[in-house]
Amino acid sequence: MWQTGTGVASILYYADDRGIIRNLNLSDDSPYGIKVRRFAAAMKACGKEECLYVGIEHLISDACSEEKMKELCLLLKQNLQDKFSMVLAKPDILKGKRERKALFEALFRYRKNLYKVENTWSGVMECSQTVAIGIKATNNLYQKHIKAASDVLDKMLVLLMGDDYDKSFTETELLPYGYPDVTDRELEDMILDNW
């Protein structure tokens, strides 16, 4: 099942710091290529195929429900000082796509840096005991102090993306959009075979 939250994680993975997704090879049959094709199929199903080739401006939906904006403002107010939270009282502060896009870009840049922190040790296969202690300590720090912030930011990003993403898809529903007919188990086996 593909859901919007999965999409945000994929965008963080495939996009650069400015949210631009480039160099997606949709003909690659490697495990990485299969993941790329899964992401591309989900974006196509949401009507966001152009996002695969350009920046954030096409990622943000034209429509964003009042309910989403209220939830977003509540999340923002919880993390703002009083004088800044008053700005959110303006009725049209985040109504326009332009304003939502600007806020999305700022939050995305910050979230992308947290993503880098989260994945600092990705790929470490062998290390000394002292480095392992450092890895464990920083991973625990991330889990205790940063993960909650990342989760809130992900929620804010989903809300800012707008109404085009209020969908979830089964793998079968994504097949017509180019979703590879490879199960998670088969993909996992491919990854292990490529080690």
C-alpha cells in the first residue's frame, strides 16, 4: 500500500536540497531502479508525473482544503513564539499556492538536513568498537530528540502538498502507471543477492 507519508520519504530520498528530482532512470532493473519505478508510478497515479523532472513548484497542489490549513496552522503555532503565531491569524496567510510553496521549500530544506543526520551512518558495514559506540550513541540521540521533530515536519510537508495526495494505492492499482511487478520479498532478495 502506497500512502502520502511514503511519498514524502521518497521525495526526501530522491530530491536534492532544493526539492529537485533528477536523473531517475526508469529502465533500471537493479533494486535501486525498482524503488525508483515504484516512486515514479505513485507520482504518476497522483497526477504529478512532471515532478519527476522539475522542482517543487509542480509538487504543490493547486487546491488545499481548509481542514489541512487549520491542522497546519495548529502545528505551526505549537512551535512558534507568541509574536510569530499572531501572523497565522491573518486569514489568507497560507491560502495561496505561492505562500504554501515558499513555506514548503523552507521546511523541506530543513527536513532534508535532518534526513542526512538520520542517515549519516547508512552504509557502514564494519567499524571499530569505539566507532560503533559513537554510531549507537548518535542513533539513540536521533531517536530520542530529533525523530519527533522529523515526524512533525513530515506532517507539515504532507499538509502543504495539498489535496492531490489524499490517496492511497495498492500495488495492483499502480501497475498501469509503471509500478514494477516485484514483491517486497523479491526486492529484498535482490538486494541481498547484490551484496
